[in-house]
Amino acid sequence: MAAKADIQHGITAQVHADRDSVVAACRRAAERLGKHARFEANATRVTVAILPGITPKFSSVSPIVSIDLRPGNGGGVQLESRVERYRTIQSRLFGFVPAGPKRLVGKQPFFRFLDALETELGALDPAAGTVNRRLPV
């Protein structure tokens, strides 16, 4: 897939839990990437910066995933994740002629994070919560 389709993936959820529990679930999902993720949270947003290189010290950040937290209908928390910033790479012929589609830098860690986030949010409210994976259209 091309980078434009990859960045459209995300999670939307309505979870009947308090905000702190949802932030803790987001933190646990980011922790599954180990040192390759930086986690920040405030009152309305969680931000996870993914460091896709072999060592995080020498990697550039791509992608940066933001998770917006809002009060849900009937209590709980409604959240939506999206990619804020990202980098791409593209194959080149003879060192300068672009060849093939642009690819998202950090695609595999990004999808591992989304899988972990989906699992963690589903575990918070297995009976009444809704966790949906947003796919490209």
C-alpha cells in the first residue's frame, strides 16, 4: 500500500471507563513498542511518537499518532486516533529517478501500535464498549 492509504488507518472507540483508565490503556499500547515510542498525554489528547529505526537514539520520528479524547454519550470516553505527521521513502533508479509508490516510514511499528491499542481498549469495556478500526476508503 502507498503511504497515503496507510495513514488513513486509525481507531475510533466509545469506551465506558474514566479518562485515566483510557490514558493508561494508550500508555500500555505504546509500551508494547518498547523504546521505539514516546508517550505524552494531557487533558484532551494523547500523543505517541514512533521511532522506527534499529535504535531509537538514531531514528527520526515517523509517524506521530494523536488520540483525541472527548466525553462520550452516556458517560465514558470517546476517542479517535489519527496520524498527525509522517515521513515517506521512495525507491529511486540511478539514485535520482523516483520509482514506485511512496512508503510510510515506520509502517510496521505503527500497525503494531494500532493492534495493541485496539486490544487494550477492547479489554477496558468488553461488554458495552465499541472499538472500530478505521480503514482507508
